[in-house]
Amino acid sequence: MPAKPQTFHVKSFGCQMNVYDGERMAELMAAEGMIATDDAAAADLVVLNTCHIREKATEKVYSDIGRLRKTARGLGRAEPMIAVAGCVAQAEGEEIVARAKVDVVVGPQAYHNLPKLVSDAAAGTPALDTDMPPLSKFGRLPARRRVGPTAFLTVQEGCDKFCTYCVVPYTRGAEISRPFDAIVDEATALVDAGAREITLLGQNVNAWDEDGRGLHDLIVALDRIPGLARIRYTTSHPNDMRQGLIDAHRDVESLMPFLHLPVQAGSDRVLRAMNRSHTRDSYLRLLDTIRAARPDIALSGDFIVGFPGETDAEFEETLSLVDAVGYAQAFSFKYSPRPGTPAADLDGAVPAAVMDERLQRLQAALNRDQQAFNKASVGKSCDVLIERRGKLPGQMLGKSPWLQSVHLVGDHAIGDLVRVELIHAGPNSLSGREKTPVAA
Ligand code: SAH
Ligand code: SF4
Ligand code: F3S
């Protein structure tokens, strides 16, 4: 029976919301008097905060469990208590207990119970909680502690869209919006704890709604918090992009000119088979409206290649959509069949070699556009929010409004906003030169 742990380590594998959940679990355990350690091998309790989105992500949890136990044995230590949290815990709870004999399994809507589950496990009671009581976790989490200059804040959770390839509606549950006041309170606490930029998170963040008020109303309220310089949000669904939010990109100065708006594929037949409920054309027209409101907006997207039945000609339509949009950055994935999703039962699996080739071609196009976007930024002036020190002496790293990494040399503190001119674009980052303020 594992003893009651004194030290803990949280490892997050998934999306930004998964990272947010990991931070909140760490705060919970710290509030219980446990001490965080960066070294998983030295921790009495390791929380594996898992992701179920693709098969590779899911398999990682099992290899990690094996590795943790082996390392402990190699060091002559007792094996750590292992808690599996996150979306794999939700999807495969019982199976993880059977297959890996872990001490605790806790789903993404139940982690406010983690301290109790850990005590139960230490007392020898198997501890599994994958209940989905809507919203109840948020009210039971401790106040935010010290944070860095950028922070995540979950405002919306779950998904009702049921894209046919995706596990999220099953692992995160139905769409729910956190209450307006609770979000404003948490944002204020984050700013008090040092945040200068907040990224609002949701699986469909732009579906946030409270009595008809939308995400833009929330953004306008957060814009009024003194000390909060930048607001971002992710991930959005094309069908939830309301006019108010588009207008906010024109009207709210602290709302950064960046939009992650996944499209997944460029062919209407594939989009229909994915149950995306938008077309190629409706997506492109939406981008026209957004660019009309905020011409310098940087666009980002997600793509899946090799959805069952995707033909060469249909894949070419994804490439031509990419050409038409000119993304500033994007993520692209090979289709991974997920148990329990409708697409997993479809015929027409695309051979692995074809998938590989499509992914390479798509990524080449996306890289080309990212470089072009970065090159086109050279000569512009903008604020950079300093996030950390660089490797070279005096070098600082931060982000432009368009989410580009920018390095510069200067005597700045983390969290400073520095006015720079972008002078050079490398493959993954830009360099900036501080603009000397003109004497008044
Ligand atoms: N809610 C967001 C993101 C969901 S997951 C949205 O709707 O856009 C992040 C990305 O993972 C998705 O946008 C999709 O591109 C990818 N993804 C989801 N399921 C997948 C699967 N089964 N195989 C490959 N990629 C997948
Ligand atoms: Fe998954 Fe689609 Fe929901 Fe995004 S909108 S989380 S891709 S089901
Ligand atoms: Fe992964 Fe769950 Fe996020 S499946 S992508 S951790 S919502």
C-alpha cells in the first residue's frame, strides 16, 4: 500500500485546457500541504494528465507508467503513487486500473476530488472518479497562486459538435459555459498574481454564452481589468463565430489580432463525412468578414489528412484552401481512428504511406506560408510581451501580437511590454530591436 505522498509532480500531455487542468491540480495538492517537484523520479505522487485525441497520445501514458516504475526500482526507491488524470482517464478508467494497476484514476470533470482520492489510495481503497457533474469542480478549487506573465483561463468546456473523428465530446462532456462573474473574478486573481496576458480556453470557446451574452461581452469586461494588457482565446469553431466577436477584433485594443479557427479539410465531401457542419466556401467567406474587420489578423488552423475515403483530388482541395488562406501558423495531423467514434467504423482507410506523403506536402505548404507571414512582418513595429530569458547574454524572448516568438537584446524584466521594430525573420522566430521612445 503506498504511503501518503509528501511530494508530487504533474505531467500534462494534451491541449492547453489539459495544461490548465494540470496547473489547477497542482494548486489543489499544494493547498493540501504537498510539495511540488520538477523531477518526476523524486516525487511520491506522479499525476499523469493524459490526452486521448490520437492513438499515439493515448499510448504514451502506458509507456510512462512503465518508465516511472522502472526508474524507481533502478534508484532503489519505493514506486511512486500514480494518478492518471485527463481524457484517457475519462475514456479508459477501468481499463487503466486493470492494465496498469495505477492507484488513482480521475476524469477531467472530477479532479477537485483528487486530494480525497489520493488519501483513499494511501489508505488502500481503490480510487476511481470519472463522474461528470457539470461545473462543480471550478467552485472547489483553491485561488490562483503566482503565475507567469501569460496565463490560461478555462471559460467554456465540452463539445456538442460530434465531429465524427473526435473523442472530445465523450471525454469532456456536453458544452457548458462558466458563469460570467466567476470568470471575471478568476481573471482578476490571475492579474493580481502577475499575469499580463490571459488566453481564454474552451473546446469551443466562442460558443461561450450566458443568457444571450457571448464571448465578446466577456472580452469587453476583461479588457477593463487594470494591468491586463492582452487577451487571446482558443479554440473556436467556425459556426460559433458571432458578429460581436468579429467586431471585437476591430474595437477592443487588448484583444490580440490572432485567430485559431480549425477547418480540418478543404473538400466539402470530406467536411460532410467529418460532420463539420460548415463548407469550404462558408469558411472562406467567414475569413473574408473577419479580415475586413481586422485586416492584420494572423490566422491559424488545424488539419487532418487521410480521413477515411479521402481521395487524392480531395486532398488537393485541402492544399488549395491553404493557398487561398495563407495561414500564419497551423497544426496538421494524420487521421487516427479513435474507439467509439463514428469515423472508426468507416471503410476506405488511407494507406500509411499515402498519409505520410500527404502530411509532408501539407506541412511544406504550411511552413512556406508561416515563413512568408514572418518575412512580411519585418519592418513592422509592435509590442513584445517578454516571457523569458534567452540563451545568449542579455537576450530576452517574448511574443508579438500575432503570436510570433521574438527575441531581442535589452535590459527588460519578464512581463514587460517592449516596443520593438521587427528586423529579421528566421525559420521559427523573429528578432526585434527596441525602439527608443521619442523624448517628450
Ligand atoms: N475543439 C477544437 C480542437 C479539438 S482537438 C476544434 O474543434 O477545433 C485538436 C485537433 O486535433 C483538431 O482540431 C483536429 O485537427 C485534431 N484531431 C482530433 N481528432 C483527431 C483524430 N481522430 N485524428 C487526427 N487528428 C485529430
Ligand atoms: Fe472535436 Fe469537432 Fe468538438 Fe472540435 S468541434 S472538439 S474537433 S468534436
Ligand atoms: Fe487531448 Fe482531452 Fe485536450 S483528448 S486535446 S486533453 S480535450
